[in-house]
Amino acid sequence: MQLSDGKIKHLNALSNKEGVIAAAAMDQRGSLRKMIAGAKGVDQKQIPDEMLSEFKTAVSKILTPHASAILLDTEFGLPAAKARSKNAGLLLAYEESGYDNTQPGRLPDLLPHLSARRIREYGANAVKVLIYYTPFEKTDINDIKHAFIERIGAECETLEIPFFLEFVGYDENGGDEKGLEYAKKKPEVVMGSMREFSKEQYKVDVLKVEVPVNSNFVEGSRGFKGQAAYSRKQALELYRKAAEIAEKPFIYLSAGVSNPEFIEQLEMAAEAATDYSGVLCGRATWKDGVAIYGQKGVQALEDWLSDQGVKNIESVNSAIKTAKPWRAKLGVAAVA
């Protein structure tokens, strides 16, 4: 795959000196408002936009000196983008928070006031889009999603800005994504998504993926809950299989799990010798700071981030030492 010089320049800006993407994620919007409201014990309508911006700015200011980049949103995250460390690249989210729940299929939508051009003009090094996806969904629904991603890929290609696609799996029949039955199905959902969006028609540059197993159902894992969907040996083999399917560089997302659970997932990726190219890690780093912010305010949050938040992100940085540079997946065409 031939990458433009513009895309290579931006990807370098998002990477550490090893060519690995060690990025923080702080583009949560609706979910962050709910979390802050829960911490304060009030209705989410009582949480003003300014509180979301204040929280994001604290996270960006304190954690980006320890990250190669940060993912933010344009709705509440632009002050945080300005507060980031000079060493940190910037990704901006293009999609509306959540999905269309008025019809089946978890269809996505883009923020109406944004374009890839505008994202680039905000100073971003990449466009990020999240889509809910399962290869087991009805063909007509997935066809809409495929066309949606093709349009964004073409837009980013024209502007020479990298396209990071995040896909989050779900049960097309409405089952519990945290349960045993979905855990058994999850590897096929993740691998099917990686296979689909590696296709050249989508012009995706980096796949932002879930790990292919639910570690709560891996026999012998630290988070094992007693019911096994896979042995550790099987889980490691699934990590390897998923990595082999990806024809584009891929990075792992933390998917809302705790820091210790995400670290264990990364340890399994290392043990399986996968060629992942880093992480975009959000809640596993800063989630426990929400309660502190809700109850004690921004100064208490900054104190917590400076201590435990930094420890969390450094533990992730330690765990990704076996990650491979994104250039390795792309070959010589990616060398500027």
C-alpha cells in the first residue's frame, strides 16, 4: 500500500520515537456526562458543557507529556487540544456520539458541522471515526455502513490526513455483550471486522480494534469470573489469528475496562507476539478520576491525575514495549 507523504508526516506526529502509537483517548461525550452526573448524584441535564471541557483539559494537560498523541472531540475538547503537550499529536473524532437508536442496526452519523477538511484545519493529525459493526448483521445494514466508511476514506485520502477507524462489536440479536455467549462469538466479530476494513476500498490507515477475547472468560486470567469461553492457549491463538488477518496497522482500544485488565490484555498480546502498533487508551487511564472530579472539583482531579493517572499511563507505556512500528505492517512504502 502506497501512503502519501502527507499521511506519513501526520502518522509520525502521532507516534513515539519507536514508531509506535502510544495515545490517550478523551473523546467521550454522552458517556462522560453520565459518569460525571453519577459521581455528583444529579441528573445529567444538570451537568453543563463547561464541566466536560474542564475535565478533558485537565486530562490533556497532565497526561499528554506521557503520550505520543491524544484523541479528542470538537464539541467539548478544543480547549483540551490547546492544553496538550507540544510532543503530542492530535486526533479528532468525526462521528456523532452514540448511534441512531430510532432504527435497528446501530447506524452511525457524522457531526453535521464537521468535515475532514475542518478537522485538519483544527490542527489534527488524523480523523477518527467509531462505528458499531458485526459481520453477522443483516447485509443491507452493513452495506450502508460500508458505503459510509468508503466516503470518509475518500475524503481523508484527498486531504492526505490519516483515517483511524474504530469498530466496536455488538450482538445483532440484542444479546448481552458482556455475557458468556457473546464472549464465544467475539473473536469472529473482531476478526470479521478486521478482515472487512483492511480492504483497500475503505482507505483506512489504522484500525482501532478491540482485543479478540473477553479476558473475564479466559481460564486462568487475573479477571477470570469462573466461566470459561477459552483456555489461555486458545486465547493467545485468537490474538495471533486476528493479527494475521489485519492488512493495515492496528492498535488496541481499552473499551472501558480497568487499567489492570487492559494491562493483562496487552501482556497477552505480547505473549502471542502480535504485531500491533500501539494503543488508544481512554477510560483505563482516567476513569477513576471522574468520581474525584464530581465530588471534589478540578484541583482534586489534577492532583489525582498527576499521581495515579500518570502511573496508569506509564504502566500502559511499559506494557506496549513489544508493539511494532506501524511502518512494519505497511512495508517500505511507509518510509518517508
